[in-house]
Amino acid sequence: MRIPTVVALALALGGVLSCTSETAKLAKPDKMPIAGTWQLVSRTVIEKGDTATTANNPNEPFIKVINDSHFAFLQHDVKKGKDSAAVFVAGGGRYSLKDSLYSEHLEYCSARNWEDNDFAFTVTLKNDTLTQSGVEKVESAGVNRINIERYVRVKP
């Protein structure tokens, strides 16, 4: 059976257009892939001219979990307060990401005066390291500082 020339041309052109659109989809950059579970590596806080950098404390691990629309963070002491004061910190809410601008709206927090605040950060992702930096300002807590956090992706 012989295919008419017009049909053959249409099929060929459709295949080329299909390949072109598939190539365009592959070439189009996706948003930064920040979804996952992240372990805090270090935190630098700059407040009132003073800079303090702390490494992750293995006795009080801190993780951040990010999905397509929400984030949550958790921190606790692994010895359950048996050798020092018990620590448990948790919070979360919605976020948005546009290019490298990551904005959080903190809906839930164990430090209740932090709730219903917005925080804007610049994020970078290099290999499995996520860095976020921005101003944390919570008037009700007397907080106005620059916070820079480095996380490493937790492998499943």
C-alpha cells in the first residue's frame, strides 16, 4: 500500500515538530530542584555587627524537608534531655521559589511568636549543597539579623 505524498509529508513534518518540541522541553531549564530532605551543615548569623558561625551539632541535629509547596524544619536533642536541657524545635509552612528567590511563610512554629511571618532568602544549589541567605526579622521576638544556612541533601 502506497501512502499519498501529502500524508507522508504531514507525517514527516509532524515527527520533526514533535522532535523539536521534545528538544525544547528538554532544553528548557526546570526550577531549582530543592525538594528533598536537607541536613544543616552550618549556620552563620550576623546581628548588630557581630558574626557567629556554628557547625551542625550532632547532639542536636536539624533537618529541613521541602516538597513542591511546603517546607518543615525539625531539631531535637538526641539524648532526650538526659545530659542537658531538652531541645525540640519545629516549624513549617508554604514557600515559593522564583529563580533563586526562596520565600517562606511560617505558618507553624514551636516558637509561637515566629508564626505568620514571611522570610525572603536567596538560595543556591551546588551539587548536593543548598545554601540559603537572607534577613530574618521578627519584631515580636526582637530579631533582626542576616541568616546564612548551608545544608547537604540527605540520601534516601
